[in-house]
Amino acid sequence: MRYDWIDGYLLSKPAVEKDLQPDWNWIRYKIGGKMFAAILLDDDDKPCYINLKLEPAEGEFLRDQYADIIPGYFRQALLELSNAGRRGAGRAA
């Protein structure tokens, strides 16, 4: 994954908790028990998506600007986005 810094960045925020949801193979980031970000792992436990919770207008703006940003993966699409990245850019090579 190209964005190795994201784990440290998310954990640097106040009161963030990190866990692994093994049934989904997601690394989840939560505040007060509510997930706001996730790194989705593939079958080889390598990151393949980053899922972020945000306001609907922000998601629409970002999707309009960047082709790699898509509606949230397995989540309410109006509130989230994912970045699948290009091979070698946003994914583990």
C-alpha cells in the first residue's frame, strides 16, 4: 500500500481506537465505538481499499475530482468513499 502513513495519522487523533474485524478482514478506526475509517484487506491480508466516513457533499466533490475515489465499499454510499487506487499507486504491489 502506498499510504503507509495513514495508520499513524488516524491513530494520532484523540480517542481513536483500532481493531481488526476478522469476519470482514477490515482494520477499523473508531471513536466512541463508531467507525470513521477502515483499511480493507484482501485475501493475502494486504490493504486494497481505504474507506472513510465524511459528509455527502465532500464525498461528491472528491469523486468528481478523482477517478480512483468511489462510493463507500459495503457501507452507505452517500456518507462514505473508498480509494481503490491504481495498481502500484493505491494498492499493495
